Amino acid sequence: MSSGVEQASGQLPNQGEAQATASAPAAPANLMGMSPTQMRDWFASIDEKPFRATQLLKWIHQHGVDDFDQMTNLAKSLRSKLQDLAEIRPPVVVEEKLSSDGTRKWLIRVTGGSCVETVFIPEGERGTLCVSSQVGCSLDCSFCSTGKQGFNRDLTSAEIIGQLWIAAKSFDSLGSGKRRAISNVVMMGMGEPLMNFDNVVAAMQLMMDDNCYGLSKRRVTLSTAGVVPQMDRLADHVDVSLAISLHAANDELRNQLVPINRKYPIAELLRASRDYLARMPDQRRKLTVEYTLIDQVNDSLEDAAQLARLMVDIPCKINLIPFNPFPLSDYRRPSNNRIRAFQHYLMDKGYTATVRTTRGEDIDAACGQLAGAVNDLTRRSQRHRNKAESRIAATEVGN
Ligand code: SF4
């Protein structure tokens, strides 16, 4: 196979889909998204030794190779067997955009024709890749462009890890002796990662495996809006950094901004966060609290005081994200004075509070702006458009 850029669409099987059925020939197994354990099990299922799994993982994820014929340490007979039974299929790059500040954004088509977005943000020695986990999002946070696109489906593990593979190849940073361009991965792109638990876990295992990308667990972060039952399961599967999308310090406001709060209110979210931290082998780990500052909605000093009281017994750093406007949203970004006042209030209370610099605005890659091209199965995008149009029409009549 050639690189992901030219791959045509087609049926992309999950590992489970690779099983034969009685009437149809087995679809080739896509090795791209198999976790190390899944890869070993798959090689055992075709009567091959487990060390073959390690060889394949290295070829795919360390060397960026997706053509069995280039895997020179495999016998010809095994390569031919793999050609018959398997494939290495990343998703397809439709477009790559470069911002004036060095931020890059890829528009990536997945099976079914929808597109997701992946963003790379360089900051000095650090390079952070923001990875998507779903086509659209099934939650509907009121300040988020992705949420307004509706929802199509979960990404497969191949489509999730494929975003890192594509980005690393685009920087020519796969292969022996190459400089690593991507030092951090955040699961903060389109979608709620914990609504796609198994595929996200498999992809994060590949990110951290020494035979693959070898990222340290401190440098892989999963961000959740608060799917509490899955937060409770997470530590059984991976040891990654945790971020919560809080955005409000009381339930009444959070119910409006982050609707999943009606199901799992703040007290439960913080209980699950505390439990997750308590189960980490490294007890110095801190929770990251993401708080989007929206003008006159959640950015007053009273909001800051509530937030300070709320987080008092949880080791955390607070990341303030000035709202990034997107079409049809009626929220506004606060003034710099209001942002600074909020930040300084928290710092005076002893918190580490940073303001996220807006990056990639000229290519719509800033936080909360990712939209992709979602074939919306929920009709939510149409409802949002209708609502926004009525709002605009009402304003025009009022004028
Ligand atoms: S903020 Fe996250 S969880 Fe909420 S709608 Fe956007 S992508 Fe989904």
C-alpha cells in the first residue's frame, strides 16, 4: 500500500470485522489500529509466533511503512500470507493547511465520506498533536463548534492512531535516527473520547508502546466532558494524564454549557477525577481543568471564586481558554482585562492558572473551532442552523 494521502475510501474493518462469516470471504484485517495485545492475538490466530507482532508494530508505527513488501526482515512466504489476510490502511488526507504561527491542520476523510480534523501545535521544543476520536460529537456543548455539527459515528482505532501516523509522516519523523516532531498527544479534537472507549484505549496504548511511538504517559492526555462510568474504568486500561472540560463551577450553569452534566453532575465528575488520580502509580500527577471563558457567561470574579472553592482539595492546574468564535454562535470572547482578572484571582488563591494562547485561528484550528465535515445522523446541525437563523431574523426585525 502507499501512503494515506492517496488511499481511496472503502470498507475499513475493525479487528472484530476481520472475522470470516460462513457466506462471505473474510475481509482483510487492518493492522493499523491493532493494539500490541490485539496484534499478538491476531498473529497467534494465523499460527505465527508472537514476536512477529512486535516486528509489524515497529514497521508500521516506528518506520511508517504500510507495504508488506518493504518489510525486509520478514520471510517472503510470510509477506505473501500477510498480503492475503491483512492490510495496513490509514485514513485519507484530504487537505493540509499551515497557519502563519506554525500550527498545522489536516482534514482527514474516514470511511463513509465524513471528515475529521487533526491539529499540530508547535511551542518551542514541544509539538502537540490534537487528535479526534469521533465524527462529530454526541454531546452538545453549547460553546463548541464540533458539537454543532451533530454526530455520525465513532472512529475506529486505525482512524485514531492513523492521525498520529499521518502527522508524523508529514514531518518525516518516522524511521531510525529521525528527529521526533510530535512530543505530546492530546485527545481533545472532535468527539468525546470516553464515548469511544475501546478504540481510544487501543490507540493510546499504541502511542505509549516502546515498539510504536514510545510517548511517555505524562505526554498523552485524555480530555473528557465527564462520562463518569468510563472515567471509573479508565485506570484499569491505561495510565495517561487526565483533563476534564469543566467550563462552569456550579451545576446550574454547567447544565447549560455541558449538557452531560445533567446526567453526571459536578460532584460525581470530581469524585471520579479524584479516584482516577488516586489510582495513578505516580502520585505527583495533577488533573488538568479546562475552562473556556465566555464573556458575561462564566467569566466573573464570582465564577472564579466558585471555581477556586470547588477545586480546593484536588491537585490540579487550570487551563483558561478564551472562547474562540465560530459561525452562528452568539457567545463572545471576554476582554483581555476580564481574562487577566479571572486568571489572577485563581493565582492569588494558589492555583497554577494559565491562559491558552489562541493558535491557528487563520486556519480555523483554534480550540473549539474544529468542525470537519460531518454527515450528521442526528439532524442536530440542521436544528442549530434553523435556531441561529431565527435568532438573526428576530434581531433584524427588532432593528
Ligand atoms: S466540547 Fe468536546 S464533548 Fe463537548 S461537544 Fe465539543 S467535542 Fe463534544
